[in-house]
Amino acid sequence: MPLKEGSSDKTREGNIEKEIDAGKDPKQAAAIAYDVQREAKKHRAPRLPWGGK
């Protein structure tokens, strides 16, 4: 089951729950979810200070 890619804490918590439901150890599930969140933050477009595109 694929995890949601996102940088919000709510998305991370949902991914942790999915991994635990899939039978993973809670510590391992948290590590996977934090990694997915970290990767999503890397690929996010930078914010411009003047709000332009």
C-alpha cells in the first residue's frame, strides 16, 4: 500500500498508522514515515520572497 507523499505532520501520522496496520514495528513505521516526509520537503518548490512564480 503506497504512502502519501507530503510534508505535513498530519500526513506523517497517517503514514505511521498505515505502516503499523501493515504489521511493522512502531519504531520502524515512524522511521519510514519521517523519511517520506523528509524526501517530500526536499522536492518542494522554494518559496519566493516576493510571492512571484
